[in-house]
Amino acid sequence: QKTGIETMRKNLFLTALILMQSIATGCGGDGLTRVRVEGMSTSNGQPLANATVQFIPEGSTKGEGRIGRSSKDGAFQLTGSRDGASGVVPGEYKVRVSLMVDSKGLPLPPDARDAEYPGSYDAIPSQYSSPSSSLKVKVPESGGKVTVDIPTPIGTKK
């Protein structure tokens, strides 16, 4: 009886260990190669701070896309929405940029909820912040630097 319980505990421990390892490695991964991208978000060539930048795969580009938030100098890193891996699969991407601000035009914190900030709005024009954004980026096989520029001034609420 004691041997059966010890064997069961050992098997349960090994099963739990394998399950935790599978979760930590993304359940085996998707087999896609990702490259490092150093991004810069700008508006009319000037750094765009505190913006959320989302890469959405287009055409034959595989993967789930990536999202990041720009620093005060406009630089951003992309992280995965599911696995937290950095980098993106090389290919074509539609890019959405959003900069949520309060009623005074000051950027909201990353974890802000609309209900906490009545009158908040997206300072980026809808043609660049909506799902039908016209911004496009090509990530080369070697990765590298990409700039996402909003070619018009960011605005105030109209």
C-alpha cells in the first residue's frame, strides 16, 4: 500500500513538472522564427511618447502580431499577446497606433480604464488608430529598425 501511494505521488509530481514545463515553453511553440525589431513611433517626424503600437499580420505573414508601448523618446519594443516572446515574424504588417489622453490632453497611464477618466479620447486620428489603419510596415528577414510615423499632427478632441 505504501509503495502504491509513493508511486502515485511520484507520478503526480512528474506529471505536474511536465505540465509546468510545457506552459513555460508555450506548449511547444508555434515553430515560427521571430526577429528583433527596434521601433520608433513618431508624429510628423517628432517622437511620440506613451503610444500603444500594434503590429497586425497582413497577407501571408504568419503569427498573432505584437504590441508595445513607446517610451518618452518614442522607442518601443514589441511583446506577444499570448506568449510574451519578443520580436516578430518577418513580413508585412498593418500598424495601429493609439494614444489615449485625458480631457486635458495628458497621456493616460498604461493600465487606465475609460471609466476612471471621463472625457478621455484617442489623440491619434482614426485613420491610424482604427482596425482599418493605413499604416504599413515591412519587417525584413534580419529584423532591425522600423519607424512608424503618423504623417499628420496628433490632435485634440473635436
